[in-house]
Amino acid sequence: MGEPGRPTRRVEVRPVRAGDWPWLTRAGWSPELAGTQYHWAELPLQAWIAPARGLPIRPGPRCVIEVDGRRAGYIGRNPLSGHLEYFLAPWARGGTGARAIAAFLRTGRVGDRRRSFVVSHRNHRSLAALRRALGAAGLVEGTHWWLVDGRFGWRLTVAADEPTGG
């Protein structure tokens, strides 16, 4: 479902391919992600994290979000922390985040272990998208996912693949 007055866009989540590496690196270095997508203190780490998203260095789900056939974001394992993370390009926002997260939870985590999304207290929009996506994927709070408010943000933990793998 799109925003009022805006046509519904096609949102797809697919595994990362070798050809995605340059795009993932550039997108991950975007200064607009600092302070919302990740804490300012983590900015220097992006020199390693951004290019590593496109490489199968460590096991775990890694997917590209496409909107209307264009690369628009990433969802999957953070190469350093192992937590789940996602980001969307500004042009792709507006109703697509929750749809992409739900698709990832249904198909992108097959066989994956229990993992957490860590969301900044300043990023209420992201937390709302995660909650909508979990509901759309049929996941129930307290059974399939748990939310804990921490010092630096919310930790939303999703159970192992049991409900999402089929």
C-alpha cells in the first residue's frame, strides 16, 4: 500500500550479488545515515562495514532492497555486529520500508539464527516500520519477537527462522 496520491511501488528483496558491491559501498557511506541509521560514534567503522555488506565474509542473511527495479537499500546482517540492519535511499522511502522488512522476514532469513535489530531512540519511523513489518509477516510479540528499551536505543529481537522459513 502506498501513500495517498502516490502509486504503489514494486518492492522486492533479493540476495546480494557480486555486482552489488560498489553500490552497497557508496550507499553505506552516505552521510545522511549517520545519526539515524547508526550512531555518530560508529561513523569511522563505516569505512569497513559499508564495503563488507557486499562480501560474504561472515555467515548470515544479506539482501538488496529494490524499488521499481532499482537498488534502493540493504537489509541483512551487519558485518561487524551480527545484528540485523536495514537502510533505504531517501527517494525510496514512504511506505516501502515495512514492505521490504516483511518480505525479508518471510523469505530472506531462511535457516538464520535469532538476531536483533538495534534502533536509535531518535528513529521512531524505523521502529514503526519494523512493528508494521512484523505484523505483516505474521510474527507475534512475545512469541516470535521481543522489544527491549536500552540505553542507546531499542533492541528488537526476532526468533530464529522457525516462523519465517515456511
